[in-house]
Amino acid sequence: MSCDHKSVPPCLLPAITRRRFLKQTAITSAAVATLPACEFAESFVQGQAFEFDINSATFDALQTVGQAVAFDAGEGETALKVILVRVSDDEVAAFDRICPHANLDMDPELAAPLGNEWLQEEQQLKCGWHNSKFDINGDVVPGSPSADGINRYKVEFDPATGVGQCDTSEVV
Ligand code: FES
């Protein structure tokens, strides 16, 4: 199976460094900005946090446990590509969406050869390009071609309202 590394935008290459930096320096976030419920949908706040509503069209797949949604937090080349996963009735998890193995996108909508997907039973994110897997903490599963894991970001989610916040400055 071949891999087209030349197609990877340069802006995606520092993903591994970012993970290590955040973990090693144990950055804790500044306060997450709070928006009125009617305003969030796809808002990105101060480069750190965004809110989501599973009742909106963008995130409605998250109404189902085991489903995932790709989301770009921010705009243009500075956007942070994340994947949100409804891992249980009460919890939504957020991970980096760029696989550190070859810096390819794990968007479930992309036609990766093996299928990008969340494996609900195993509680693992599968990169369909070359079959790396990452556990619920973002750590790489042994046997994967990736040598590194991915960031998992802090998410607060209220299943009663379907509203949540993801703080991409805080790795958990
Ligand atoms: S890009 Fe190769 S396993 Fe993800």
C-alpha cells in the first residue's frame, strides 16, 4: 500500500511536537469562554475552546453513541483539526484528527483505504490509512505503525441539553 506524503500540507507537520509540548509543560487552560446557547454551533474562542451542540446539523451524528464528527477549530491553516466522538451516553471525547504516522487526516468522511472510524467496543480510534489505533486516552495501541499517540482534549458535555465545550489548550 502506498502513501502520498507529498500531499500533506506543511501546516500539519508539527502535530507531534505540539503533543509533546503540551504534555511536557502540563499546560492548564485559561478559562473557557462561555457563549450563550444560541450562539455557539461552530464558534472558536480565543484559539483555545469551542462549543458544540449535538442538536445542530454539524454535530448531530453525536446523538448516537459510537459516532464521530470531524471539526476544524479555527479557520485556514491555523485551524486545529479535531475529531469528536460520542464515547458513551454521558461523554464526548475530542482528539487530534491528524495521525502522527504520516500526518494524514482521520476524518471519518474521507475514503481512507481501511476506513477512518471509532471502534466503540474497543474504545479506539482507527486511522484507516495504515491501521494505526489510538486508545481512549489518545495513546497509540501497540502494533500500530504510528510511533506516537494523539492529543485528547478536555471536553465538558451535558447530555441533558446536548451542549458541550472543548478546550484545545488542555490535554487530558
Ligand atoms: S497515517 Fe498511517 S496509520 Fe495513520
